[in-house]
Amino acid sequence: MLSIFNTVLTNQFSVGIYLACLLCAGLCGAVAALALSRDSASSRSFLLSLVVLPIIVTTVIVMVNGSVGTGIAVAGAFSLVRFRSAAGRAKDISAIFLVMTAGLACAAGYLAVALLFTVIASLVIVLLSRIPMSCDRFLDLRITVPESLHFADAFDDLFREYTKEWKLMRAKTANMGSLYKLDYQVEMKDPGRMQEFLDALRCRNGNLEIALLCAAEGGDEL
């Protein structure tokens, strides 16, 4: 094994080694955040959290290392904190595990392993994000209709005119049953006719609320 992949930790743990571990952890977080920043759906606060999280993990593991009492104290301190967060997207959760793994590697002193792992994982994220998926063609269409409208086939003629494919995903009641909220997935024939499509829909649903958005925007973010 190459010496560059050996741990930098020795029996004489010094401030310099600790700072080197923190610097490597922050660099790993910055690389991961840069890879995720190509996704416009990632917020600034989430990207900043990706940079800070491996630094925190590194410090916590360094404090716990070799001390059972300190480990119990840290676990007790973190058990007092309750996190209120949305479920988040799969990509966001994967990014958090990525930077936490890098932080653990830095805390163990394997700085080269942490950097190499982060670079490879980030490249995989970027490359997979560039591969077109079939679901990227579809948009979420949300239509509110009155209870008097028979919605099963009320919009079929408009869908045939403006979309290549459509599918009703969900229908639920609202406003004490006086309204129905319909969720469709649609693929537009011509994105340039999107406004014309919405105008035709609102003439059919009594000018109630209509929303057309990317499918990725429907998910919550951490």
C-alpha cells in the first residue's frame, strides 16, 4: 500500500495534525458542495451545511477516540437535540452521507482516502446528473375543480391537443368536499404553448387554481 494512504495520526496528537484533518474535511465538503451546486434545486444553506458537516464530524470523532466516557457524554449531548426537517430528496441524503463518511475518514487520519473518495463520489454525482432520464420529460400539473365537474374525462380533449402523454396520479377533496384537487403527470408536445394550455384549462375548471411545475420541485428539501 502506498504511504500516502496511511493514517497521519500518531501517538503524539498535535494541533498541526488536528488542523490538517479539519482542512481536509472542509475541502471534502467543498468538493461535494461544488458537485451538488450544479443542481439548481439545492439551496445555499444546504450547500454551506455540506461544507461544515464533515468538519463537525471530524472534531466529534477526534474527541471520542479512545475515550469511553467522552463518547457517552457526546452521545448524551446529541440526544438532547431534536431535528425538525423535511424528508428531503434522495440526492440530498446521499450527499450528507458522503460528507459524513469523508469526515470520519479525516478523523481517522486517512486524509488521502477521504479526498480520493470525495472526488470519485462527486464525479459520479455529476456524471449521473447529466444522463437524461425518462422522468425528466414530465411535468406535474395540479388542477383544482369544483365538485359539480365530472373530472374523469373533462380535460381529455385538451390533453390530446397539448400533451404527448398524461396520467392522473392523485385526486383528493378539499374545502369540505366542495373542491377536488387533481395531480397529473404530463409531457408537453410544445413547451412554447404552455401558457395557451393553462388558459384552456382554467376556462374549463371555472378559473380555479392551476399549477404546472417540474416534478423535482414537488419534493421537500432538507
